[in-house]
Amino acid sequence: MIAILPCTAIAAILFRRYFLIALTSCLLWNKSGSSMAVDSKPNILLFLADDLGIGDVGCYGNNTIRTPNIDRLAREGVKLTQHIAAAPLCTPSRAAFLTGRYPIRSGMASSNRYRALQWNAGSGGLPANETTFARLLQQQGYTTGLIGKWHQGVNCISSNDHCHHPLNHGFDYFYGMPFTLLNNCQENKPPELDAAFQAKLWLYSQIIALTVFTLAAGRLIGLVSIRWKIIACFSLAGCLFFISWYSSYGFVQRWNCILMRNHDITEQPMRLERTASLMLKEAKSFIKRNRHGPFLLFVSFLHVHTPLFTTEKFLGKSHHGLYGDNVEEMDWMVGEILDLLDKEGLKNQTFTYFASDHGGHLEAQDGSAQIGGWNGIYKGGKGMGGWEGGIRVPGIFRWPGILPAGTVINEPTSLMDIFPTVIHLAGGILPQDRVIDGRNLMPLLQGRTQKSEHKFLFHYCGSYLHAVRWHQKDSGAVWKAHYVTPVFHPAGAGACYGKGICPCFGEGVTHHDPPLLYDLSRDPSESQPLSADTEPLFDTVIEQIEKAIEEHRRTLTAVPQQLSLYNIIWKPWLQPCCGTFPFCWCDKEGDSTQSL
Ligand SMILES: *[C@@H]1O[C@H](CO)[C@@H](O)[C@H](O)[C@H]1NC(C)=O
Ligand SMILES: *[C@@H]1O[C@H](CO)[C@@H](O)[C@H](O)[C@H]1NC(C)=O
Ligand SMILES: *[C@@H]1O[C@H](CO)[C@@H](O)[C@H](O)[C@H]1NC(C)=O
């Protein structure tokens, strides 16, 4: 009887120390990029910011934040004012960006409350049978590189199968985070990932501990055999150990905040103080290595996601606290890369793009300080599928001599349009065996047509359709019907303060029948819903939109759910590990990089 308690303690220690070591070790290898010189195909340089709001950028009307380099791109190119993300959250929005397809088609749209990948060691991610623009450009002779954030999964069945890894999705070179930056990556910040879930686990661990205690002390014990006592003891201790580990803070940092070069982990956990300089160095050296082109470089910024780690040069320099400092640092990095293009004489041969993966994160606050982005006049933000603030982002294109400088286009466009656009530029052919939702933007960007090819855009929140936009070409109206909207907290706040982000379903949303209808061309802030009394076209518009939904739904097929609970959870056997699991630690950059 008394043996049970020490047994629990010993088992916990043994588990922690030795048990999992035996599971696996990391096999790491390098794959070197291939390069082929092809003339006349432009280089493709894509900048994607993380969580940047449309109201945070100078050329979109912000007169206090300094983004001279992004503004310069707009001055020398085309600025889109109605550039729409396919989802209001990183993982699904980026899946759509990479594949030109709504995330619901690839299984990257969630029906539960885990709407983005939570761990490097989850089994979900961009399926291997999805085709990214990187893959197609690679086939057209491009050398393809990704520097920065991925957040599309890593492994499927072992810790080094790399089934979801960028190198398995058409990138010749990868340097960056397979996951995403988050507060847990910086020691003194309040942990961000899964705080509620971790609290629940803590509760479970208490319940298990209590059960162990009861087993040990209670009369129940006389009723079971020694063998079962031992088994119960070990399994409960194992659970206890797992839960305490899972819910501890250092765990998240160790498992998620890592940097990789190709398949090789270079820092575990990463050291944020030098990450920006490493990203910049890598982006520049990729361009220099591939100056004879053609290349695709996707600079997927870790900026401006929390914890907003900013180097000294920019710290305290902006008018908008830590968030503003971080935006200005990112703009400076854009400038450094553009300067290198100039210096290498590549400016006119490079098709350059800047956007953000979705709107600013309104609920990101540190005490009373706003540490998330600003979405200008648009309602809502990150996490909200329907409201404009979550999905309308900056979108700028530059290609001197080909795209008219200083142009502004107000037509609806999507981040999914990058896929067919760059494939067109590379001379490739779009996949014929699947629906591609993006449209080639070149005719619009060059002024050969005045109208966007998009008639309807579907605004999903996870796998739930929240709103639909109809661009009525003859009248120029842009209607948006909301079927579901989040319940704001506090009411009327325009965000879900205290809840992290707004939910997509359940008690936290309101269903609208008839839908809330707005004409964005007259009311871009979505402040006055129209009704059959105030809008003579109300019924006609709703009818058109419902027909479009029916047609859209007919094109959807059931696919494996990448964000199901099973695929989301941390699985020790999938953990990318530098060292011998669970002793994962390394720092392979040494001190070779100077600070910015
Ligand atoms: C500029 O951006 C900051 C930081 O997000 C924001 O607080 C401010 O309101 C913005 N200003 C304008 C004019 O949009
Ligand atoms: C690049 O294109 C611009 C715009 O057409 C032109 O003025 C400039 O001379 C070009 N530069 C070079 C180096 O060809
Ligand atoms: C990828 O595979 C899944 C599962 O077999 C299938 O449902 C899906 O249609 C496939 N996707 C494509 C684009 O072929």
C-alpha cells in the first residue's frame, strides 16, 4: 500500500529522465538547391508580414508610423486597396496563399477551436498532394527559397519524415521557423499558446494526483492485485508526468521556438535577440547566390507578431510603443533587401510583392498598451472571418517598366491571386486536376483591364462560411452579406477583449437570417446594415449571393482535416529535436552574427 507513493515519484523521475530518450533521435540532412539560368523570367520576391494591419502602413494612410520602404514600393508600383486574405488567421491564410485555394479545400480550415497549428510536433499540415507556387516555379527552372515563418506543419509519422516541411513543398532552401513566433518564445512574456488548455491540463493533473493518493490511502487497494496496482501506478505517474510537462511554460519554448536551415535545426530554442539579423543575412545571401536567376524568394516575416522582440536600434524610436518599433524595424528590413536588389542591378527584373497574412490583432494588449495592429477604418481584426478588418490587408506590387508606377487599384483581389500570377510569369501551367480560386492579376496590374475577375469572394472563419462578397461589375457596388458574426466583448467593442480572438461558432457568434448586408463601396466601415426597406436591391442581392454559395458548395469535396484534435495535439514522436529526445538543445549559429 505504502509502496504506491514512492513508486509514483520514482516513475515520474524515470519517465522524465530516460523513458522517452529511447523513442527517437533526429536524423538531419541537407539538401542543396539547384539553379538553372533562364532568361526573361522575372525574379519573384514576396514579402509577407505577420499580423500587420492595413492601418499600420504609411501609404495606406498612417501618418505617424514610419514605413518609408514599403511606401517606396507603392510609389514605384501598384497599390491595391481591396486586397483580401482567404482567412483571418496565419495557418489557413498562408495555406491559401501558397496553393491559390480556399483553405477548406486542403483541409486547413478548422471546425474546432484550434484554427492554427499549435505545435511543431502535431501531425497536421499542408498535405503533400497540395501544390504550392514554389513547386511549380521550381519546375519552371526557378531556384526557390523561403526565409522566415512557415506554420504549415513539419512531420506526419516520425520526427524526421518532413512531410509538411517547406523542402517537401517546392522550396529548394529554407531558413526560419517551421512554426510561428509567439509570446512563449520570449522568457519574460506571458505565455500565449493554449493558456486555457494548459489551465485545464493542470486541473486534470490535480485530479490524477488525487486519484493516486486515494488509491494509496483508500480501502480500494485491498480489492486489486499487486500487478494491477503497479500498472495503475505507472500509468497514472506517466500521465502526471506528461501533463505537468505539457503544461509547463519552458516546454512550449523548447518545442516550438526553433530555427531550421533546410532539414537541420540550428537553434533550439532560438535566441530572439539575433533572429532579425539572421533573417536579413539569409535573405540577402540567397539573392546574392542566385543573382543570375531566376529565383523565387519568399520573405515570410516573423514581424510583427508578439512578443515583438525589437533590436536596440529601433527600440523606443516609434510613436507607437513596442508595436510601432517592431513595424519600423520590419520596414527597415524590407528596405535593406530592396537596396540589395538595386545594388545587384536586379530591380527591373524582379516582380516584388508586399502583403500581410491577415488583419491586425486587436485583442493583443499588454496591460493597457495596444501591442497588436491597427486596421484603419475597417471593422474587426485578426480571427474574424467576415468583418473587413480581419481580412483586408496591404497589397503592393512593383515591377519597374512593366507595372505602371504610382497606380492605385480599388478592385477586389485576393492573396490567393499570387499563385496563378507568378505561375503565369514563370511560364508554367496551372494544375488542371483541382479548383484554383485565385486569378492571374497581370491584366489588372498592367491596366489592360479595369475589372477584377473576382465576382464572389467567400469569407470563412475556420470551416464556417461567415460572409460573402459580391462585386457587382456593372454598378461597381461591392456587397457583403454576413450570415454569422462574432459576439463582441464587451458589447460594441469591435473585438473580443479578454478572449484572445473571437470564435467562429457556438455561443460566441450570432447567426443572421436574413443576413446583414452592407455595400462596401458606400460604407467601407460596415456601420449601417441595409434592409429590404432601405435598399431596393436587397432581395435581388441576397438571391444572387445564395446562388453563388450553392455553386461554391458544389465545388467542395471532403478532405482529411489537418486541424482535427488528433492532428493538433503534441506527439513526442514527431518532435523535431536537436539532440536526443527529450534533451533537445542546440545553438549552431555560434556568435558569428553581429547585432543589427
Ligand atoms: C498608425 O498606426 C498606429 C499603430 O498601430 C495606430 O495606433 C494609429 O492609430 C495609426 N494612425 C493612423 C492615422 O491610422
Ligand atoms: C528600369 O526601368 C525603369 C522604368 O522603365 C527605367 O526608367 C530604368 O532606366 C530601368 N533601369 C535599367 C537599369 O534598365
Ligand atoms: C489529397 O489527398 C486527399 C486524401 O487522399 C484527397 O481527399 C484530396 O482530394 C487530395 N487532394 C488533391 C488536390 O488531389
